[in-house]
Amino acid sequence: MVRKLLNTGNDLSLTMVRVVLGMVFFAHGAQKMLGWFGGDGFSGSMGFFTQKLGIPPTLAFLAIAAEFFGGLGLLAGLLSRVAALGIACNMIVAIAMVHAQNGFFMNWFGKQPGEGIEYHLLVLALALTIMVRGAGAFSLDRLLFRVTGRKTSGSFQSPGNLPSKEIAA
């Protein structure tokens, strides 16, 4: 099961998708968790989610954690499918609870009561790509997949002992 979560190809396009999504969500998560980048921090974000949006505290915490730790996970390429799933769940809830009522488009000109769902749909597409295809090149997922589970004659075989063709795969 864990090996299925870690399995990924040496695909640079997946790496770009993962790193950009990770940067965006680490920044959003850091606003909510740490108060960085002009955010309200953990207490302010919990208050907004629980009091204004009526989200139960446990789910509000999970939403903040999914953005912050999911962003970090995507940047490192560690458990990227799980991180992408958490972010996708956040976007589905955001669409259902807040943004669907504002239509499709973002509020570029201030004429809507709030933001539409176009940003969230893009995030869902990127997260789904990572959930299906994995983290791509330069990820801890890829490294862990290549290092774990390689046995020859009942003994572990380190990457240094593998044929060069197998390492490049």
C-alpha cells in the first residue's frame, strides 16, 4: 500500500505541477497557521472557520493543517498523493460552502459578493494530476520508492548496488 502511494515516474512536468501547487498552498497555509504573509494566524483562522463559517473545530484544524503541511509535503515531494488529496478536499469544501454561490469567475472587478470557483477548479485539476500520477522527478516519494522494497535473494539491495539502467528508470 505504501509503495503504491510513493510510486511515481521521473517526469519533470509532474515536478513543476507539484512544486507550484506546493508553493501556493504552503503560503496559504502559513497565513493561516503562522500568520505569515499578512494572514490571521492560527487563532484568527480558527475563529473565522468556526464562528463565521460554522465549521466544527476539528475540521477547521484539518483544513489549516492540509494547506500548511500539504504544501510542505508537495514541496518536498513526500507523500504527495496524500498532500494533494488533503488540498483537493479543502477545495471541494471551499466550493460547496463559500464560492459556488458566487459563480464561476473570480471577482476581478469587485462587482460580485465574493470569489467564484475558477481558482478552485484549477487547484482540483492539479491535485488530481498528482493523486493519479504521483510526485514526479526530484521527490522524496521517488527516492523512497526506489530504495524501499528492493530485495535480492532475501537481502536488501542499496541503490549503489543496482545496475545503472535500473537507477535511471
